[in-house]
Amino acid sequence: MRHLRELLIDAWSWLNYKQAMAHPNRPGHHAFPELNTSWVPSADLRRLAAYKFLAAYDSNQAGQLASVTGDDHHGVERRELGDPSKLIDTTLAYVLGSEQTIVVPGAEHADDSENPTPEAKAAAELQDRLRSWADKELLPLRMQQAERCAVRCGDSVYTLAWEPSKRRVLLRTYDPGFYFPEWDEGEQDSAEYPSRVHFAWELPADPVRGLKDRVRRITYELAPVGPATAPGRTSDGRAIREQVAGADGDPVLTVGDTMDAVTGTVSRTYPWAPGQPSATTCYLTDAEWLLEDLRSAHDVFNLPADKAAYRVRSDGQVLDRLDLMVDFIPVVHVPNSIPDVGEHWGKSTLAGVLQLLDELAATDTDSASASATTGTPIVALAGARLPIDRSTGQPLPVRVEAGSVWQLNDNGRMDTLDASAQLAELRQRVDHLLDRLAANTRLTAAGLGSLDPAKLPNGYSLQIALGPLDSLVGGMRLARDHKYQLLLRMVQRLHQAGQEWPAGESLPARLLFGAHTPTDRTTVLNDVVQG
């Protein structure tokens, strides 16, 4: 009787050809033991295993991984020459372009006349503030970190946090393997965002400091505005937040909040929405749990609150449902590609060509072996007088070296194995695979720099050759456009919440990417003159 193998189609099914990903419930079980801990949700195992696979390819460790997972027992001998890393870096350079510029529409009109309109002045001032913030927070560097992760893994994550001591918003990037959005049933859609997001990772034991293995989890949660809280302590000395009580014992509201006497709902007016009270705020929790306190029923979404050790911020605030005084989650998830309908996750640039990269590495390995036999050929001797080891009486090993002389009998013969033809064939196969790689990634041979310029008679031919690359970059930038608008809007509002920037409705701001291919300025000028 034949048993059909289970067919699993999801956002990570392009990795199903790997033996470690064949099991739908325990992907990477033996290769990645860190994924076997109880706090990792089962629904995220395939995603996290896929990130591990992609990181191995990026660091030239795919052969080692194949050997560990049983896909190739000779994988440790595989030749890996950096092709995955080159694809990632090349794609990153084209997506980001030559430069990134923050632009607020209308700011360009501030210098058009001696008396610019209030709108133009406000746009120009905001543009200057955002650019100054970007310089202090090293935005281009953070983007390089996050976007390279997005190109490699398919996803990247930014977080924003108000830092009281620096009086500005801090921008940080996270590995998507630490990112666990908590979805409500029926909510998962690329246009929506969950009301609760977790970042979690393990902290190793430190015997010198007396620390055991722990799990750290940072949680952002949208929930109704509640009474004011302040740092406190439990009976056993743990730091927590406690409700502030008035003289009569009733809860005290945060300054500016109001309570509906009928419904008991607490509302707040935010600086960016004057005249529009909101009943929602974002709470931040940052805590640690000992691994020994977690049971099989505990995962990242339901860690026991009574075992939590909450962290304390630089200003003394205990991060136990700390009210951030904003009505949004300051987290921006950036997908590498436009997600499919109903999907949240992007797709890695390497996803569609992973098997092709395996073929290329295998061909490079065969080519290296053929090069060895060509440079140092296999020699067969017949009727030769070989030197004898006087102590054992056995013939000494024969080596092919420059200047070697062997005495042959009258009917002696020496034959060599010529592998040069196979080496030439393998090199042609490498070229064929590289052409296929350029076509299937849409980076094109011209984009990868492997196209012979002599084959292009003019610039128009080059423009046609780069057509797939232009389409690729256009789609990837479209997936990012709204995300960076959202990030810049959050930067404005967090500064307003910190009372550093003036209150008022948020102005639209965009991040513009520079040209991803060189521009023929002479041709452009000629076209303008002739037009």
C-alpha cells in the first residue's frame, strides 16, 4: 500500500524540499534545539526554522546545516563561495538606492516667497525636525540593519521608544525571530495590525553573577485607558506598578483624563487629535521569567504573571503595564515583499532560488574536485622501478612532483587521467546557473554586473535589460512606502507626547529612496533641449 506524503502549502513551503522542514509540527527539530523550548509557540516554529535556514545560507553554512539535518552527509565538504550573501547585498543596494531623504510635502514652498503660508512654514519646520532626529538616531545605519534582515528573511521590525533622559525618540531594530504578533481570530490581514505584540528571546545563564537561564519578553498592548499607576513593591520585594489611590481611597486619574460618570469609561485627548477624545492607550511590559518556572502549557502568549521579574526604566518607572500615553503600538513591521492576501509575512529574496543556490554550490564543489585532478593528474605506471623502503622492503609512495624521474622497463608505460574536458563543462554549467539565478531573482545579469558591456549597443538596450530589475525594485519599495510613512508619523506623535514638539495634527512625511541605477545625464539634457 502506498502512503501519500502530507502536502503542506504555506508561506514557508518553498523550504519543504529540505528534510528538516518536511515534518509540519517539528521543523528543524534536530538542527535547531533552541526552538524546542516550551515557550516558543508551535504556530511559529516553521517561520523561525526558515529564518535559521536563510541565516545559514547567508553565512556560507548551508553545507554544515545540510550535514546536520541529514539532507547531505557530505555537506561539510560543500564549496560555498558567497553567492547568497551577494544576492542579499545587491538587492539591498538597489532597494535603498543611492540615498534616503525625508520629505514633508509643502516644505519646498517655504522659500518660494518672502511671506510663506503658515502651512508651508509648519511643513518646513517639521521636515527640519525629522531630519535632525534622523541624524541623531543614525537612521541610514538602522535602515541598513533592518532592510538587510528583510531582504534575507522576508521581514524586519523597528521599535520606537521615548527616552526621557535624551528627550527624543529612540529607534531600534529587532531580528524578526524575536517578533511574535498575537492575532485575534479572523484579524490576520496585511492591512491590519494586532492589538498585542511580543518580543521574546532567551538569556543564557551567568554563573559568575548567579543568574539562571531566563526568557525576556517585551509586550506592547492596546487597551482601555485606566487609572494612574506608580512604581511599587510586593511583599517579597518584586517591583510592580500599583494604582494611585486618592484621600478617599478611590482611583486617581492621570492629569488630563476624564471619566464618564454613566459608563465609567476613561478618555484622553492626545496632542495630535485635538477635540477627539480617545479611550485607548498603549501599555508596555518588560519582564523576565526563569526557564525552570515555565511548564509545557506556557508559551510566549501566556507566561505566568506571578513569576515575572519586571524591569525598571532609566527614570525609575517599573515596566509593568506602563502607560505610554499614546494610542498606537510603536512597532513597525516591514515585509520584504507585498504579502499575499490574508498574510502578514513577507518573502525572502532567496526563497525562490534556494534550490538553484544548492545546485550552484554542488557544481562549485564538483568543479573544485575536477580542478584538483587537472592540476595534479592521476598517473598510472606500468613496468616502473619504484624506490624501496630499506627498513620495510615495501615500495615507497609515488608522488607527482616537478622534476620527478621514474625508470621504466622496456615495455613500461605511464598514463594520465585528463579531466580538463569535464572541468570546462562544469565551468559552463556554473555560467548557466548564474544566468538562471539572475533571471529568476529578477536582478538581471546587468544588475549583477555579469553582463558583457560589449553586448549592449546603446543605453536603450541597457534600459530594456534592466526592465525586470526596475519592476522588482518598484514592488519592493511599494511594500515599504506606507511602513516608513507610519514610522515617521509615530516619531512625530511620540515627540508630541513627550512635550518636545508642538501639539497639532500630524503632517504627512515620506521617506524617498534615491535612484537605484545610474542616470545618463547627457541623454536626459539632450531630450530636454530637443523637447
